[in-house]
Amino acid sequence: MEAIRQGAAAELWQSLVREACARCGQTLDEAQESYLVFVLLRHQRDGHLLARTQALEWLDAQLRVGSARADALRDVGDRCLLIAGLFPALAQRRRVSVDYFIDLGRGAYQGVADSGRSGYAELFAQLADSYHHLVAALRGIRGERFTDAWTLHGARRVH
């Protein structure tokens, strides 16, 4: 029975992601779409998502080594992605911009890529590069369009 519920949930999230991308004009490749669905599934029951302080979680990840560090950074990147895309009002309540969560999340994914863990490095480098597209897809699920200078011009930000 659990497999049916998981399969149904995965199909629902995948359908929502695809519809949102079509609505907001975003194109995600198969790896990006699959990872975004994975993130949504993995965190759909996370009752503490909005209570965590992502900067502290990022600092904690920096103290870890090896796969524990990569996993902790992945979690920070995932949660920042969900906050920036699905809960942007949290940024305002915390008196930071949505870009704060985007930059922190992109940096966390880049940290996973830089860890050189086989199989992860390339995927997370791609996810870091396409972070704004992933946020835009999540905003599409909310029925909003996410546009900033980065998505309007289709270029990477210069820091």
C-alpha cells in the first residue's frame, strides 16, 4: 500500500511541476524535473521546514566531513529551494530577500558539487546553475510567475 501512495504522490508532484513549467514558460530537463519531484516528495511531511534557520544549518554542514557534509549541504540547498519557491513570504518575515535563500541554496548545491562525490558532482553543479529555474517552477506551482534579472535575461548572475 505504501508503494501505491508513494507512486501516486510522485505522479502528482511530477504533474504539478510539468504544469507549472508550462504555465510559466520554464523548461527543465529530465534530471532537473526528477530532482525537483524528489525534493518535493522528501520534504512534503517536513513539519519543521519553516522553523529551521538555514544559515545555521549551512554552518553546521561546514563542520562535517565527507558524505555527511555533502548530505547536510544538499539538505540546506533543498530547503532553501522550497522556501524560495513555495514560501517566499518567509523571507519577508525574516527580514531578508528571497535572493538570500536562493544564494544560500545555490552555494550549498555548489558545495555538494565541489565535494567530488561520484555521481553527485555533475548533477549538483547543474542544479546550482539552474537554481533560478527550479525556483521559478515552484513559483509556478503556487500560480505565480518568478521573474528577476537572472530569469529575464537567461544568464548567470555575476557575483
